Amino acid sequence: MPSGNGYSYKSSGTNSQGNHYCSRDYGSGASNSNSYHYSNSNGSYYYSNPNGSSYYNSGSGSSNYTPPSGSGGSGKK
């Protein structure tokens, strides 16, 4: 699998409904070493980031950001 920017690709693909996912390994130094993202055919998407944060967008105007554990607060639109 190709790698770059401090990570290696674990897996990726698209299912029969047109939903895409990609999983990356950032190693033991990352808060969340096994981060991933997915995007759905309805326009929604989700990111689980290596710093422990996550972000969800519904694709229809609403979104939610969850900061890394211990940093306080969340951003909801």
C-alpha cells in the first residue's frame, strides 16, 4: 500500500451503494493511530482524525466537530 505524510494506508474501497471509506495507520505516536474517513452517496461524510478529534457533516447543512479528548468543547452547526 502507498504511504506518505506520516501514515500508511490500511484499507480503502467503495461498496455497492457508492459509499467510500479509507483507513490509515498513523503509528503509535498518534492519539488515534487507526484513523479513517468515509463518505456516503447521500453527501454525508465522517472523519476520525489521528489527533483524536472527529468531524461529521450530514451533507445537508448540519455538522458536528468533536475535539480531541481533554481539549474541551465541541462545535455543532
